[in-house]
Amino acid sequence: MFSIGGYFSLELSNAHKKEYHNFATKLNSGRYCLEYILRAKKYKKVYLPYYVCDAVLQPILKLKLQYEFYHIDAQFHIAEEIKPEIDGVVLYCNYFGLMNDYVKEVANLYSPNVIIDNTQAFFAHPLAGIDTFYTCRKFFGVADGAYLYTDTKIEEPLLQDYSSERMIYLLNRIDKSAEEAFSEYHINEKKFEDNEIKQMSEITRRIMQSVDYADVANRRIANYHLLDKALSQSNVLQINLGSDEVPMVFPYLCRDNRLRKKLIQNKVYVATFWPNVEEWAGNKSIEHQLACNLLPLPIDQRYGEKEMNIILNLIYDTNER
């Protein structure tokens, strides 16, 4: 029986009540969704892209599985012929949430021995019969949480996750600043390495139930189009935003290595996707070029035309020098 009366908890909207992935299995993070699939399907070998976050490797090493990297091309398509064994599986990432059409091709080519990593594509719909997972943290202000679609379950019961101790950086970004909370953010990131597969925390579920998903999608799409209109001529990448796609970031590939530093100095924080890639793929690979020169420009729901113009002016100023 739940409690009535007494002190209040965190105030969250009840207007929406449903999560976007309401019928998915709700877990604690993307890497543990991947571990869940690998354990449930009893795969022995994983084919994974060089161009991916090293967190993906964690469950593979933990389960002592064989693995083999593959290259992608300039369109983020698989650039090698892969023939997975009956107990092997191909992992493909829906990069930036802009690969929905190609994901269908990958699924058709490798099904059922394929896993779609939609951690950068929260709004992409899962394909029937294809193991697919999502993360919450790349799109929303939560400390953890992930969604999994699979037709195979692991037998042992899962412990409940708890988020309260991991939320301090989210609160301090509001109370203090992004800069002051940054070290706490990194502490939280490290905690995922020492966890296990758990059920999504109730705090994260409640926050995800309070999100206006239509508004989030519309804001991201509008911001993406603003940047795309202004930067299409200078962007080495030429990737169209599909009508069914909601992007995580605007991927801007330029050959001016001053720009990342310029943006960060002006408090426009752009991540490196990903530091591990430079070591894995070698310095002559396309993956190395992407890791060094691709700028994932923020276009999320916190921002609008004003912030997009700030980003554009910094880019214009750097390009003119």
C-alpha cells in the first residue's frame, strides 16, 4: 500500500503518464540492455563497428565473448562483408538518429542475427523481431534508464535499480552550473561500469512518464533544420533528416581543428565521438577522421533559435579567420 500524506516528493507532471517506449522491457542502462540480449540469445561472437562508444565492449568482455570490429563508410554504412556464424551477431548503431532507412537494410540483411543500437535514436520505432535497445540519458534529464525490445527473456529475476544517489549532477546543473556539476557527472558515468542488469528505477520511470514527447521531437527537428540550412554548404557530411527521424545532435564534420576548442571556450559543449575510436581504428581510417573532426552540435529540446544562432555565429567567426 502506498503512503498518503506527509512530506512531498519531487513534483512531476502527470499530464502524459505514458513512456514513449511503454511496452518495452525497462532496464537501467544501454550497456545492460546489450548484456541482456547477449545472455538471452547465447551468442558467442559479436561483430561491432570501430565507430562506437567503448561502453559497448563492456558486456562483451564481461561475458568472455569473441568479437570482431568492422569499418563503416562515409555514409555510416557497413563497409565490409560480414557473414555471422549461427551463434554470432552483428551490432549496428543508428548514428545520430539519422539512419532509420539503413537500419531496415541491415535488419533485412542479417536478421535474425542482428542487434540495433538505438541509443542515439530514441524516437526510432523498433522493427518487428529485431533485438533493439535505447537509452534515456542521451535525450533527457535523467541519471539512468534504458528500453529493450527482445523476444527472448533471461530466466533469473532482476533487482530494482535506485537513482537518487546518481541524480546530484542533474540537480547541481540547475542549482550551480554545468561547469561545477561536470565532475559529478563523470563520477556518475563511472558507476555504470560496476553495476549489473537491473530494472529501471522508479524515479527514472516517473520522469520519463512526465515528458511531452511530441514537443521534444518538434524542438529537436526544428533546431536541426536551422543548423542544416545554415551549414549545409560547409558540412562535409551530407545526410538528410528523414521524415520519421528525430536527431540526437547535428553532426557537423569540418576540417578546421580550431572549431571544437572555440565552441568549448564559449561554453558550447561538444563531445568527442569517441576517444577510444582513435586507438581502435588506426589513424588513417575514416573512423579516426570522424572521432577527430566531427562536432556533434547540440540541438536538443532545451534550446531554440536564439541558441542555434549563438552556435552559428561562433562557427562563422572561426571560419572567417
